[in-house]
Amino acid sequence: MLEYWDGHKHVDMCVREARLFIEVDGPQHKKNYNQINSDLERDYWSRKQKYETLRFTNQEVRYKLNEVVQEIIKKIHEKNHEYTRKGID
């Protein structure tokens, strides 16, 4: 699902079944103190909701799309395996 509202913030993408948020961030997310702090708060909120956040840079998506997709698929499989093992739907 693209651009998902979790009740606290908008995230770029959401895979509900895997409780996974995916964010694609510009350079300010690594350089601007306020943005870094905001991202930490957002990730904390996500974890409280039992969601994990994967973050990728615009450059990674642009130049390494296959690797980004593979990492997302891998994380979805890991989380689905974890939920199956725990008996969580």
C-alpha cells in the first residue's frame, strides 16, 4: 500500500501483513539534526505499534532498485516466518 496513515504519521509504503513500513528518504534524513530526531521518534512510534521500518535513500532506490526490492522481500519473508512460528496472524 502506498502512502499509509498509521494514526500518527504518513509512511511511504506499508505491507500490513508483515507489519512493515518502508520509507524512501532524501539526503536531509541523514544530515539534518531535526529530521534525524523526527525519524527516530517515528520509528519509536512504529515499534510501539509492532511495525518495523525499513529505510532506503532516494539514491538506493534510483541506482540499486533490485537490491532494495530483494531486501524488502527478504524482510517480508522473515517477518511472515516469525509470525507463523509465534502463531500470530
